Amino acid sequence: MSAAIAKLVAMSEGHGLKGELNKWSKADVWTFAEPMPEDVRLAGTAEPAVDYYEQMPGPHFAGDVGFIDGEAKTAISFIWNK
């Protein structure tokens, strides 16, 4: 597991959010059914080991935002909130 993603997961859980670890084909992804807290966004943006991503909503997809550690193949995802 990525230390950077583990830190973001712990921060999210500190807000009372409940995450679920899912094993996807390209990465293990911690998914949260809530919007990303601002301090998690700031911490992730400052972390050089992870990259920010956005997937806009579509007709059959609610959209999500998050961070991925490509080297560790671990990510954190939150619902789209724009």
C-alpha cells in the first residue's frame, strides 16, 4: 500500500468518512461515497508521490475525483462534487 494514499485515507476517516478498499484491474482503490474534504485535497496536492485525477460525470457514471500512486498501484476516490 502507498504510504501517501494511506495518509489520505486516514485523514478522510478522521472526518468520519467510511471508505471501502476495492481491487480494480489497474490499482487497489479506496472509495468514499462523499466529496473529498478540502484538507485531503490540499495534502494530496502537496504529496509528490501521487497524481490528482478527475473523471467527469456521464449518463451512467456519477463521476469521481481522487489521487493515485501509480508506482504503488493504489488510489483514493471520492464522488464528483463540482
